[in-house]
Amino acid sequence: MLEAFKKHIEDSFPELLDTHFIIACSGGLDSTALVELCHQVNLKFSIAHCNFRLRGKASYGDEVFVRDYAKKIEKEVFVTQFDTLGYVHQHKVSVQMAARELRYAWFDQLLKENKGTYLLTAHHANDNLETFLINLSRGTGIDGLTGIPAKINDIRRPLLPFTRQELESFAQVEKMEWREDASNADAKYLRNKIRLEIIPKLNELHPTFSDNFKNTLDYLIQTETIASAYLEKLKKNLFVDKGDRFEIEIKKLKELHPLSTYLHGLFGAYGFKELDNLEVLLDGLSGKQLSSSTHVLVKNRDVLILTLNEESKLDAQEYLITEEEVPLNLPLNLKFSVVPERYNNIDNVIFVQKSALKYPLTVRKWKTGDYFYPIGLNRKKKLSKFFKDEKVDVLSKEKTWLLCSEGQIVWVIGMRADHRFRVEDTAQDIIKIEFT
């Protein structure tokens, strides 16, 4: 497998041959095998490991294993720990979604800090099949049946042509060690159920099912490539660039058949997935509009106007701050520093007890129902009432950001800190947070 992997890198990922990248490594078979393969090919990389603190001693065992393995092969390792369950409760998402959002936010931070040019993940052929079946079961277009992309933005997935069986054989030949996650055997999770129960049945139905699936996936990818090329050509004819927006003639759109398929292909990438709404918009009154998380589509007489929805995209976003460093992509400038003593808080500088902060912190816009304990008041107060008492105008209120720890407001940034995070013990570490 080593020679096949080396040739695959040379043919499909030449950018990895002369640059330093990061490998996401959990300590499991797949990611550890990826690290070992890259090491044996003499590629330049560091290792990144996330401890989600979900499995007690086992989670810390994974962390120790990855640290020791990185030391053994003389590679730099980055490690972070997350309060995953706290994130689940705060954001009302599944554990799997929380872990995904946390780790990719941290990986993105590492890349922005120039720790590596690309991030490599250990997704392989079996993951592709599982993803295909999950999307098929939920209902999807061709874009959901073409599998996991090998390259997207700064992410690279060089193991997609290889099966888990091939990785395991490689690991056994190399006498590798790895960590087993007991949750992978729990069939209550959809992906595990497909892996443990459905795929074995498909293999029983046809002994060459896995190879047949690979071929089918290749055909689908080729078909999607042809369709995408045609749609891009069509876009160049239909989407008239006006600098800050695109204008599309409605009459030309209505000439396309089947209309719903074309609308999905042309506007799906901008976040517009409800085809019925798109068709209604074509015959709607001038001024009628649809919004996605990233764009706005407005009917203006005989054209549709497509523009960026920057404000709603920014407002809806939450930014994570790990203990190691403030990310570079925050919508405002924050500086954290440990200081020997505290001073009085002012509008743009506060002092908090370090031990009171639970990472990752979040920066977000305020929402109806938010409350905090204004420092000096030491009692609960709704933000809406606080804004009213402070005579904050509507525009300023909507531009206000919050710094939060495990769902609790630490600071109405630029205005007032929360009493619960005040410095009570000057003998312990004190954090100074500046807003510039």
C-alpha cells in the first residue's frame, strides 16, 4: 500500500510534496495510518489532536498516545481540549455536530496561524460509501451522491481510494499501534448502523459490491463534472455582473426546462434550496425577496437581483476562542493577556478571574432573552432592559457583540462586564481583555 499511496500523492496531490501541512489525528487506526504513510513517504507535516473530553480516561489516553507517537517520529504536535457537552447544551446540537464544529473551527485557526498550508483528514473509501448511503436515505441530488470531496478549500483527503481493510493490513504489516474508540461499535448512531449492519448485507448480496460502488461513484463524479461545466457556461450567459450584484433575466430563466432542475443547479450554491419558493418568486410582485444564510435574491420588475447577505451572515455566526489564542477572523479586535494585578474596568478593557473562564469562549450577537449580571449590580438583568436603561439606540444595539463562556455572558463588549467573572482572588491568574 505504501507504493500505491506514494504514487497517489505524486499524481493527485503534488502540492503536498513541497509544503508543510497538518494531519488531524485522533489516535484511531485511520488517522494513525495516514500519519505513518506520510512519515514513510518523508512528507513535511505536523499533527493536530482534539480531546473532546467525552470518554473519561479513554479521551486522555488518546491524547497521551498521539503525543507519544508524535515524539517517536519527531513531529510537532498541537493539542487542544474542548468542553464538548457544554457546547452541546449551549448550541442545542448533537454531540457529533458539536465535535465537528469545534474541531474544524480549531483546525481553521491553526491554518490561519500558518501552522500548515493544508489540513489532511483520514477519510477513506468506506467513509465515502457510508456518506453516499446516508445522503441517499435522506434524499439528495447528484451533488449528494458524488461522495466526500478529495479537495475542498484547504482540506485534503488522500486516503479516499483506499479501504479500511487496506489500512488495517498496512498497520498490521508495520506492527503499528492505535487506539480503539468504543463508541464506533454503538449502532445507535446512523453512520455506525450503516457500517455495522447495512454494508455487510450489501457485500453478501454481491461479492464485488465495494469495487462496483467505486466504479459507480467515478461515473457519478464524471457526470456531475459535465453538468457543472454546463451550468457554469449557462451562468456566464444568464448572470450579468453589475459589480456589487448579479442580474438575471426572468424571461430567460423561464425558457429552461425542466425549470426546477435548472433553478436548483443555478441557485443551490447560493443557499437557495426550496425550489417551490424560487419558482413562486419568478411570478411574484416586484420587491419580493428570498434570503439564504449568505445571499439575498430580489425580484425587480423583469429581473432577479442576487447580492451578498453579509449582515445576516455575520450576525448569525458565532466565533470560537480557544485558550491558546484568539482567532484572527473575529468581527472585532480582542486581546487577551495574563496580568499581575487588576485595575478598574472601563468600557473597552475588563479584568476577569482566569479560573472562571471555560474554553472555548464564544463571540456572538445578542438574542432576545439574553441576560447577565452587570458588574456592580450583582443581580440578573435582561439585556433588552440594560440597553433601554443605557439609552442604547437601535443601530448601536444591533451592532453589539457578546463574549460568552459556556453560555454565560462574560462581557457586553465595549459596555459592561458580568459580575460572575470579576476578580475575587488577586493571588490567582488575572486575565485582561481589551477591545480595540
